[in-house]
Amino acid sequence: MSAHLHTVAISPLQDIIDDMRAGRMVILVDEEDRENEGDLVLAADHVTPEAINFMARFGRGLICLTLTRERCEHLKLPPMVARNGTVHSTAFTVSIEAAQGVTTGISAADRARTVQVAVAANAKASDLVQPGHIFPLQAVDGGVLMRAGHTEAGCDLAAMAGCSPTAVICEIMKDDGTMARLPDLMEFAAEHGLKIGTIADLIEHRSRTESLVQRLSTRTLVTAHGEFTVHAYKDLPSDSVHLALVRGDWSADTAVLARVHEPLSVLDALEPQRAMHSWSLD
């Protein structure tokens, strides 16, 4: 990457999605206080030998395949290790190879074939063998709303582009072998005619446009401190349930006192005189 090249600006998220839908590769950057790295990202439905070769030649990082937990379970891909000791808990599964249609497995054509087999709608666990030259990464349920990683972003963006929720990703390194940072990545994008987006923009978009909670039920709860209305809410990204205890009436513009507690123990409400509480109404 030359210091004399022009750079490009960060593209709006919709432009990134449009390019993914059209089968074009994009660059995705995470936060400076996280990995502070950029990955080449391609919707796996559009993988080609040429795309794999570009990643290997110009990206220079590890070529990985992002998959949802459901897909990993369907393909019977266990974690690479029993205890994940990496800084960001990157969830590698065992590496994979297409069971048929490849030679040594490492060529661009062979790796593209492996990706195609893994993401095929009718794929079975027996279509793959282990180990191999493609490295699947299991995304956290809830995507970037639960973990701000390239793994989750790849799955989220591919799904938003109308493709299978899976992407081929590869870190971008500089000529000297060090990791490319944002100024380098913007130069790289200009050199290769790619758009560059941020995981932060993806998180902001999903937080703003998606309903993240669902009310499950409402009932009356009589406690030692009076009658409350209990609302049960499901946190969709994490699939966890939270309870809101409400007392009194107010309008939308009323400032309401709110307290946040540790998760409710039923005994706290039914036995207010207990010595030990996970939280208290006091």
C-alpha cells in the first residue's frame, strides 16, 4: 500500500449491504479499542475461486467461514478446543474440507468448493471432513448486538443482504506483515475499488430498527409492600427473561423512579423476611 494512493471515506451501511447482495467484497472495521482490524467480507453464497485467491493474495490473513450456531450444529461442527482462551473468545470450530470435489484442499478452487458445500441449502455433515483448510467461526446468537465481532457482523450483513447468514472473511495485513489499521484500510479500499464500513454502524442500525424486547405476560403480585403489576419481558438477542415490577400510575411525560436489581428469586417475593435475598423491594 503506497502512501501516495487516494483513500476512501466510510460508506453508509446500506451501500455495504447493497454490495454484499451484489456479490461484491467489502471491508469491515471493528472498534479501535477492540481488535482495531479490518476484514475482507464476502457473502458466502457468492464465493468463487477468484474471491478466495484475492483474499489469500491481498488480505493475507486467515480465511474463515462465519456460521450461525444452528448451522454449526446441523453440520456437526464441534469447537476446535474445549476451553477457549483467546482474548475475544473467537469461536473456532474444527477446520473443514469438502468430502468430494477437491484435491489437496488448499488451492483457491478447493477452498471455494469447501465453502460452497458447507453453505449449500441441502448440506449434510457427511458432505464435509475434518480437518481441512477452511476455518469455520461460530457466531453468537443475537449477532453484533451480543458480540461486536467480525464473525457476527459477517452473518448479520449476509442475512441483511438477503443471502444465507454466512460469510467468508479474511483479515487484512500490510506488506510488512503487520495488521492494517484504518488509514491503511482506507488506502487499501481505494486501491482495490472496495467499500469500507464499520461494525459500529451495523450495531447502531440494528439497535435502532429492531425491537429487542418482547412482552410475554402481565399479572398482579401482592407483596409485603403492597400490590405490584409484574411484566415479563424477553430479551430477544440473549433469549433471557426479565421482570419489571410496577406500582402506581403515570403519564408518558412523568419522571419515574426506577431501580435495577439482580435477577429475581421467586422466594424474595414470597418470603420477604428471608435472611438472604438476591434482591429486595426495600
